[in-house]
Amino acid sequence: MRRKNYYVYILQCSTGEYYTGYTTNLKRRLKTHNDGRGARFTKGRLPVKLVYSERHESRSQAMRRERQLKRKPRREKIELTHKL
């Protein structure tokens, strides 16, 4: 049986703000956001672009990492996105 991968991602909104989330399909989720059907936060800040992602093997790991990233100050998120 194939294991599902989970991704934690950071989007940069057109306003310069950052949005963090998790998904099992990055390409589909980015399209959903840019179609205005993603999170309420991103709907009024379109378009968004993917600036960071990391893969996790379990949903709980991805959710834990998402919470960690959401608590980081903007400066640290910018540093993280520039390490790509």
C-alpha cells in the first residue's frame, strides 16, 4: 500500500502577507486558493504564490509543523522562504 505524503506550505499573498497550511496535493491546493475557493484569509489577497513547502509522512506531523510555522514571526518566515 502506498503511503500518503502530507505537505506543509507557505503562500505569499498579493498583499505581501503569508499564509501557512497543509495538504496532500500542493498543486491542487495552490489552484484552489487562486480560484478563490481556498481559505477565507487568502480569498481577498489573490493571487497567491507558493514560496515554501516541506514533506511529512503523517498528517499529525504536518499539522504539528503547521502550528509551529504559524507561530513564527514574519521575519522568520521570510528567512525560511529564502533558504530555498
